[in-house]
Amino acid sequence: MSVILVGVDGSAMAVDAVRWAAKQAQLEGADLKIVSAYTTTTSDYAPGLVIPQDVIDAIRGEVSKYVQDAAKVAEEAAPGITIHGSIAEGDAAHVMIDFSEDAEMVVLGSRGLGGLKGLFLGSVSTSVAAHAKSKVVIIPTDAKLGDGPVVVGVDDSKVSDGAVAEAYRQADLRKAELIAVHTWTPLDADALHGFGLSAEEIEQMSEQAVEAVSERMAGYGTDYPDVQVKRVVIPEEPGKAILDTAGDSAALIVMGSRGRGGFTGLLLGSRSQKVLHHAQVPVMIVRHQ
């Protein structure tokens, strides 16, 4: 049985992530595992300080309540799914990355609470998105959790192949339209006009790019014949094109972890990071194998 993992910290953003993850588990026929992390280590400024055991017990009790409360939210959102709960000691990002080894996907809110309770801050979500062994879904603050199309970013590298395959699968699960976004230059139409290209020439180049995208996506339509596909092929900065296409109505944006032009050691490309930071809808990062 596949497992969908969701991290919680008692914040409203984590509750949104739990609702999304529960519905996704129901959609996929997967188990839901709710995880929260805590730490009892002191800072480097107080290396000899020992936190009293009763304080540690209180922290564990509070974190356990996060998981219990989240389980109630999950059951309400998706009645009948199998729910597991777990708490773990350690840095939140490392805990989620470790747990991702045995998960189909990890779901996190984009931000959590600040201070002591801040287990899933922006840096944690970014770190998990870059290093998790599974797919990662980030639920933005105040995300629009609708039933619109699935949007996928497509380039001419193999990195986008996994994202395209997963986007087809997600669109099929949701019975949703799939919108494939490809930008053949980071310059927008106005900039291209400034360099002397006519509207007709820009249109012709876009049509040639459509053919390239169609070749990249060939074969997936056979596996998912019921998925209706729309292609958006334009001159534009890639992250902006994807965000504009998704707006606040898409059900999901699907991205590869690193696209064209990225360094080998860069686990999360600038395009994916831009989309993660600015999206109004859930974003899924699919690891390139």
C-alpha cells in the first residue's frame, strides 16, 4: 500500500496541507501518515544546558496533540481512509526527508508558526522539496484548493519527462484538463518585437515549438486517452508563464526538480523555486531519476 506523508506543526497552513493530503490519499487509494517533529537540543550559545525532562515531556505531549488533531481533520476531509500518526525527534526537514524514503509523496504547508513551534517554515519546505526521495507537494498559504486543470511545465530536457508523466496521471485521477506550458525563449513578445521580430515570425517560431512539445509528450496520450490536453507555447520567462497559466484556479502545478541549464548539483532549479514561492495553488515537485 502506498503512503502519502504530511507534516504538521499545529499551524493553519499545516491544516490545509492535511486536508489536501487526505483527499489525495482517498483519490490514490493510499494510506495517510501524519508526522510531526520536535527537538530538545539547545543552541550553540548554551552547549552545557540540559532541558528538564518534564519540559521535554510537555513538548512531546503538545506535538502528539498536533498529530491527533490533524487525524480528526483528515477523517473529516476524506472519511474512510487509513490514517497513521507518528512523532519524531529531530530537525523537521531531516525528519521529513528521512520519512520520504518510504512514501509516495510528502505534503507540507509552505509556512508554519514562528519561534519554538515553527517546525515547517519556508526554509524547511524548500529543503524538503529539494532533497526528499519522493514527490513533494507544497500547499501555499491561503491556497485555492479547487478542481481546475493540472498545469505542467515542459522543456526540452529529460528532467521534465517525469513531471509530464505524473501530470498526466494526476489529471487522469482528477478527470481534469491537462495544460502543458512551454516557453521557447525567456524573452516576452514585446522584447522580441524590440529586437526586430515581427508578430508573424514570433507566431511561426511558436508553432515550431508546439511541434517540439508534442514530440516530448508523445506516448503519454496513449496511456491516458481520456485526458484532454491543451498546449500553451509562448515566448516568456518560464516561471511567470506557468504561474500566469495556473492563476488561482488550477488544481495542481507539476514541475520537474531541475530543468534545462541547471547545474548538476542543483537539486531544485530556479524555475521550480520561483513557482514554489509565488504559486496560489498546490505545487508538486517530481524528482528526476
